[in-house]
Amino acid sequence: MEKSTNTKKEVKISFINRHKFATMLGMSVFATSLLVFISMSMYNSSGAAQLDLSRPGYISVRNKAVKNDEDFQGFSSIGDINQKTISEFQALFTKQANKIKSVDAFGGDPLSPESLGIGVTPSDSSDTNQ
């Protein structure tokens, strides 16, 4: 009996030893598929899929997206770091953080085109307020 159990173990080990590359390849494909499934699930559940204008279903609204936020000033990535630049960065950061905080993320529709600023031009928003 011991010979048959040892033989079965040896057969299993020798099968894996003979097919190391195929086993590694299969495990790699499985791991990759699992990670892609997890990342796509996170992409869809987080709401990022609704913001992705590169998707084919959003071809008609791509040109309506605001590409340049006129009241946003970029911060230079080069230069000296001193108290003046830190203060300037904090002021710009606070201004943008306040814009983000003004959207009610838990009520209404935070991903609506109006709250995201997609397709709303400054002239359109002034007309709707009148």
C-alpha cells in the first residue's frame, strides 16, 4: 500500500515538474484575470465609470465638457519653496477645496452633468439663474 501512495505522490510531483511552465502560465493568467475583475468592479462601483468621457457612449457630450476652468489657476511645479509659495498654494488649495465641499455628495445627484460642470457654460448658468 505504501508503494501505491508514494507512486501517486511521485506522479503528481512529476506532473507538476514536467509542466512547470504551463502551470506558471495558467496561474499567471488566472491571477491577472482576478486582478482585472477586481479593478473593473472597483471602477464601476466607485462611480469613476460615469465620469469617464473616453467611453464610446459619451462621444456626443465630449465637446460639451469644460476643458478650462477659468477661475482655477495652476500652481507652478518649479521654483523655490518658501513661505510665499506655501501661502499661495494653500490659498489656491482652499479655494478649490471649498468648491468641492459645496457639492452635496449625499443628496440629489452629485454625478449629474450640472454638478460636475459638464456642458454648462458660464453664459448658460447665468441665463438659468434669471
